[in-house]
Amino acid sequence: MKFPTTIRYGARAMVELAAAYPVRAVSAREVGLLQNISSKYLEHILQALKTAGLLQVVRGKRGGYVLARPPQSITLKEVYERLVGSLAPVDCVDCPASCALAATCPTRDVWVEVREAVASVLERTTLQDLLDRRNRQAISSVDKKRSRGFAKRRKA
């Protein structure tokens, strides 16, 4: 199961906005630069999240986007559903009537389990969790660089 670019970019953008919350708004251009995403493409994603009620727009010189709620209250599942829609990997999971074999299909139950498993992970993952993970990774990266530098100095 592959996630579309829309949700991958949208999730990364939301983490950038979570990092700035509630101190300041962040422009699509700034998010695009930080995440190496086209600001033009990102603007469409952010507008969809605004329309869905997950973001607000701040006008003016220091304007941009801001989360509509605290990062710990926005799940990745919400972001996914607002940008992509259903988590179902096949149509018959959401609409059994769309397939004549739905009642007897040996794989349909597996697709339902896949949807439920993915939904569970996304539901329990908040923007705050992703921000915390990013911060831990940044600290770990700095620690690794420092220890490599220390090891080089000791050898000399």
C-alpha cells in the first residue's frame, strides 16, 4: 500500500506548522523551503487542510498558516482523511455493493483488516508525536556527529 504524495507532503507540512504553534504563522513558501516541497503544490495541500478546518490563515506581513488546534489534538488519520479520503485499500471495503463477490470473496476480510490496522496507527499518531520524533532524531544526529568528532580527536 503506497501513500500518495499529497499525504506525505501534507504530514511534513503539518509538522512544520506544529513546530511553530502557537507562536507564529508559517508561509507556504517557508514550509516548502524547509521540506524541499514546491510551494505552489504545497499551497493546494494547505488550502485543502484549511477548508477541512485543520488550519487557519493569518493575513498580513507576518501571515501564513497556523494549526487550528494544538498539535496533540490533531491525528495523522485526520490529515489523511482530509487530504486523501478513505483508508480502504480496495473499494469493496467501504462499499460492499460495489463488488458482486464481496459476500464470498476470500480476500475482502484481509483488506478490512489492513484498513483497520492502518487506521489504528494513524489514529494514535498525533502531530505532537511526529514533532517529538523529529526533535529526538535531530538530537540523536547531533550526538552522533559529536561522538565521531570526539573519536577523531582522541586518535590524533
